Amino acid sequence: MPLDVVTIEHGPHPEVLRSEAQAVIFPLTEQDITFIDNLKNTFLQLNGVGLAAPQVGVAKKIIVYGISQKAAFIRKNAKVVPTTVLINPQYVPTTDAKRVYDWEGCFSVEKLTGKVPRYDKIHYTAFLTDGNFISETAEGFTARVLQHEIDHINGKLITDRLSTDCIQGSPQEMSRLRYSEMTIEQLEHIQKMIKDDSLSTTTNTDRKQTLAATLEMVEAILAEKSS
């Protein structure tokens, strides 16, 4: 069953976004298993790259993430990652990590987006749903996604990471700047995604209007770059 996303602007319990979540104790309960299934379904329905339990109002250290081929194509240093659930994840930057800025949005922050500073390489640990412990290294866009989601279970949002020196603004203001940085091939990819997938499958009227406006913007930038 899809779950409702909590935002800092709306939602019944926005304070869950500002508090450290509780660690999950193994073995998982039936309630935990059901919740994880619902979290995964919500993540897949949202068509993003990550979602954390606090974003749906549950203060537990559970995240789900995955990078589709379509998402990887329009990102720097990105590779495909299957949908994965991590429990009690933690990370530290590697000794050779650098701070890099790149675009991030958030389902739980409706009015702000920008270029967020993150480490380009991290070492992370977590438990899988079967209780197995993992200790791995991630870099590029995967590292960025993991840092974003782990922030959520620690009560942090992109609003905490976007300092005054960061490029930032409303999603509407930043969209044109972000798309203007993309290649023609990436823009054509987004154009196709909106036409073939999003507009044809979305039933929400507001969402359809937003997608239509995005498509118009992408096509205008494509025309400028192609001229």
C-alpha cells in the first residue's frame, strides 16, 4: 500500500523529519516487514532514487534506494543500482573523498532545491532485510543518494546542507538552470521520458500540469542548444 509523504511545508507530523530515527532491532517483526514492503512500493511509485522511513512519517532507520538506467543517464558519475533496502545505515567519507556540488531535490522539501555539497566517495555499513551486515564503498551519484537518505534518518534535510554559497532557489527557478547544463542527448532523454512514461501514466491533474510545463521548458532549451 503506497504511503503518504511528509513534507516540512505540510503533513501531519513534520517533526519526524527533524528528529533522529530509532534503530531497528532484529529479527524484523511482521509489522517491520509490512512497512518495508509499503515503503518500497511508495518509492517505486514516486519514481525517484531514494526514500527514507521518516519521509512517510515513521521514525525508523530504514531507507530504500535505487538508480534506474533512465536516472543514471541524466546524472554525472552515475551507474544503475537495483532497488535496495538498507537498515540502520551509517557512512563516513573515505580518506580520499572530495566535497562536490550537484543538484538535489527532495520529496519532503517542496519549495527549495539546489546544488548540495556532498562527499564524492564514502564507506557505508548497514543491514539488509535478511539480517546480513554489509560494509561497502560507494562513489559518484550512488554516494550522493546514500548521504541524502542517511541524512533523513538523522533528522537532516537539504535545507541544512544548502549554505549561503550554494546555488539554490525554488524548483521552478532552478529547473531552467539545471536543464541548461545538460547535453542535448540528456535533454532528449528527459523529453522522451515525460512524453512516453510520465504524462501517459500520471492521473494527478496537478502533476500532469507540472510535467507539461517541464516538457515545454525542456523543448525550449533543446531548441536553443540546437540552433
